[in-house]
Amino acid sequence: MSSLSTTDHRRDSAGLIYVYPVLSRRSGGLSIGVNLNPNNACNWRCLYCQVPDLKRGSAPAIDLGLLRKELDSLLADVLRGDFYDRFGVPPEQRVIRDIAISGNGEPTSAAEFEQVVELIGEVASDAGLSGEVKRVLISNGSLTRRAYVQRGLERWNALGGEVWFKLDSATAAGIARINQVSLTPEAAMLNLESAATRCPTWLQTCWFALDSLPPSDEEVAAYLGWLEEVRRRGIPLRGILLYGLARPSQQPEAPRLSALPAAWMEATAERLRQTGFAARLSV
């Protein structure tokens, strides 16, 4: 049995289809992941994505019965079994920090997204997990204007959940370069508004060096300007989760990517805070 680590987020670490445990550097403990894209399909292709054999597409049909069985079983193992010993989890990290809908693609592309949200709420309640265990949806936010996603977000909110909404660039060129999709900053703004008005939402932003170059001054200025527009429109954004490269990309561009200096990341996080939003940094 291999040990869990913050640099290894393999979705098959527990030998399950939909559910996987990871040690999260951002959460500071054990995160129970729910992978709705076991087919490695996503509607984006981010340069830094660590999913191997990533392909364009949507989540497959979800076997809700199997998902419930796996989540119930893993939670029971963590709470009452010898999970921590078998996976070599350090004593200070032997706590469930969150249940995260994440995985190998965009989770809100699953047609059963609403039912998954409800299922997680039921299983967590049956396991006796308190409100201290967060519920997190990690999403690129591209589908938040779809009716079934909006209903799922409203229910996620009722369960005490929050959204981590991806924004790696606030220019159309930067989004096309990093996330490999055609999306305008205005469309991203509307997607954010749709999420944040239904569920507490944080931006999650990955910044890295591409061909040894950090994001340009123009890119950083556009991002800061985008945040100012968020404030002007009264969109209830909680803040920004800024992070750097921690695990190797599995995309063809991987050799072109490198981590930015900690000092650059710290200075940039402080510039984000000066907009009035909270900014949490993980490097």
C-alpha cells in the first residue's frame, strides 16, 4: 500500500471508480474526492493538468448506486477502520478536511450533477460528519449558466458547500493559451456571477512560468482589472485561491512549464489583497 502525499493525487489510489483520498496542501489534511469523469474527459485542456490521457468531452453516465457504495465505504474506513495507518498518513493530517467534487474533468458536465450533490449530502449526514468538514466543488465554471447546474449549486449551498471557480487568465488570449478554450473575460464574468449568486465562491488561479517567463505585466493588470469589475458589479466573490505548480503536468506542454519563485507569488498575492479581496496562497 503506497502512502498518500500532497504531490500525488492519483484518482485510483483506493482502487475505486468514483471516490479517492488525497492529502491536500490547500486544505491541510485529508480530502475525499469524488471523480465524476473517470473517462478522463473534460471540455477544457489546461496546460498544467495532471490527468493522463486527457481527452475532450463530458462526464459519462454516473452509476449513482456504485458512487453511494464507494463513498459510504471509504468514509467508514477513514472514520472507523485502519485507513490512516495503511496509507501512511502523518498524525497531524489525520482529519477529513473536505469532500470535494473534482476529478479528471469538468464535474458539472455530468447529467446527474444534482443527484450527486444530494447523494453526498445524505452519505455525509449518515456518516455523522459535522459542518466542520467542508463540501467543495472544484470547477472551471463554464457550465454554471445551465439550469441543472444552477439547481445543483443552490442545493450545494444548502449543504454548506462552496465553489472553487477556475480563472487562470483574464484575457481571451491568455485563456486560449492556458486553458485551450475560446472564452471571453466577459463570459467568464457571467459564469462567475451565476455561481457566486447561488453558492459561496472562490476563484482558483494557477500561475506558473511558461517557457521560463512569468505572466506578463499586461496579464496581471488584466486580472486585477477583472477583479475590480467583479467588485463594481457587486458579485459576491469570497476571494482568490492562488497556487503554483505542485505536481507534474501530463500534457504535451509539460516541458515548457515551471514553478514561479515563491517571492513572485507572495508579491502577487499581496497585489490581489490590495483589491480588497482575500487571497490565500499555496506554493
